[in-house]
Amino acid sequence: MTKKIVFVPFALLMVTAVASCGGGETSSISSIDPDRPKAEIGYAASRRLFDNYIMANLEFGKAACTDHNIPFLPSFGSPKELVVPIVTKGEEVNETELQRRHDVAQRIFFGKAEDTAWQSVKSYYETSSYGRIKFEGEVTPAVYLNESLSELETFGYNNMIEEVYDYLFTTTEDHTAPLAGREHDFDSNNDGVLDSMFCVPNLSIDGSKTMHWAWKTIHYFKTPYAAKKFPQYKNIGVYCWASLQFATRVPTLKPSSTKPDAHTFIHETGHQFGVNDYYDPSNQGSTYAGGCTMQDLNICDHDIYTKYLLGWANPQVYTTKSTEQEVEITLRPS
């Protein structure tokens, strides 16, 4: 929908901000009247306060916290997603089932939109970012964990993710790593840390159990503080865990043979970019963003606020000097 707004200035310091989406290079705010001292520009003052707030919120990592050096999935260029099918100890899986899981994961993350029930992670983010990113990566061979599901629930997942990394990248006398020597292929911004990893088991869905749910975390041992204390740990940054059954379930929570649904994986990838949940995690029924945005209810596009944080939308500022005459502004859909 296209809306037209006509401004007629009626106050000396009237400042109006409009989010302009798509096209052009992102940059700092440049349309503020350069003849006025910064202290007199209401929007600039508010923007500094806003940025300071965001900088203190580590969850927004790549969006506005790059000074904290916390590794998130890059929101520009060609970010790389390493998708890892997971088989837990004691789980019996034949080659046919392994191939099915691999194919479903491939369609969810890197397929065309028509390969899925809606959008793949790739098609969604390339569209949502107005083409600012080219989403890339690959689905690896399945990794067989040395831990059972109950052991993961009991002892956590820090050791698990190290085990996954070793299986994929570290060759020993007893094991030939399928991705040996390819760490750099999954580090698009050359920061020495994998862009992102997404572990995909095939478990029943149960929100009361960590390993049966979908979540994102940052490998503790590679945060800036811990990297110095624990240099022996792997260069793993942000990673997710979500069952393949989030893509294949139907309302009865049983596997479905229809096209896979990537909504949950798109939402979790939003966290990998550094964006929060826009609902109260302690109340799954809450919809603080109106239930109509990806980080709120796992549906629709990302809102313009999120795109602004990720650098996909550039605010345009109109001051009293630029609105001395009527100005017609066309707003694009977000």
C-alpha cells in the first residue's frame, strides 16, 4: 500500500522521521540540517539515547552492538549457515531416513519458496533484506552424538556443540572429518568464528524440555571474556537447535508428508542475526508486537524496526529547514 503525506511546518524544531525501505546504501543520518548545532536537533538527541540503550542490550549484537565483539550472523553480504542433522545416541536411523532428513533440511534452509509451504530461510531473508544479503550455506552429513537425549537434557549442550565441531572439521586417526580444512568457507566476515550453526535433530516437540524445543545461544567459551581464559575451545559463535519436526508437523504434532514449513527456522535465524523475541518468553500467549511480525508470532515479514536495527532500512529525517514548503513523501510497504 502506498501512502502520501504532506508536511506543513508549524513549529521551529519540528522533526519528522520516516523509515524508507529498500534501495540505496545504508548510512548515518545525513539529512538533518547541518547548520544547526547537534544539541538543538531533537531527533539526533533521541537517536543518541536510543543507540546508547541498544548498545547496552547485548541481544541485539550485530544490529547495534558490534562494539561488544559478540559474534552474530552477519546481516550484510553472503552470511553462511552450517546446517547439521543430529542423531542422538541410541536413536536407530537407516540410510533412507537420513536422506529424507537431509532433503527436508535442504528445502527448509536453501530451497526455493515453492519448495516449501511458504518461504525457505534463504528466500525469506533475501526478500526481507531487500536483497542486501545473499543467504548461503550447506547441509552437512549427519552427526552421531556420543550423548543420549536424556544426557543432553541433564548435562547441557556446551560439550555437544564442541563434539559437533570436531566431527565436522577435525580429522584424527580414527575419523576423517567431512569438512576438514573448510572452516573459512563458513566465516563470511573473516572474524575467525563460524557465522552460524543450526543443529537439526528429529525429536518430538515439547516446550517443557529444552532439547525438544527451538532455541538460540552463543557458545560461552568464545565470548570476548572467555576466549582469553579458554583459548582451547572451538571458534563457534551463535548457534541454534530445533527439531526437524517443526517443519514437518501438522496440528496433531505428527509428521506430515506435505511441503515443509520453515516458519520456526526463520524465526530462530532472526535470533542468529541478533534480534530478540518480541513476546514474553515466560508467556507464549503474549503478542507485544501485535502478533504480526516474525520475532513475535513466527509469521509475516520482519517489522521496520527490526530492519532498521539490521541495517536494511535507512531512516530519512525532515527538519524545519527541509519542510519550509509542502513536501510530498511516499511511504513504501515495510
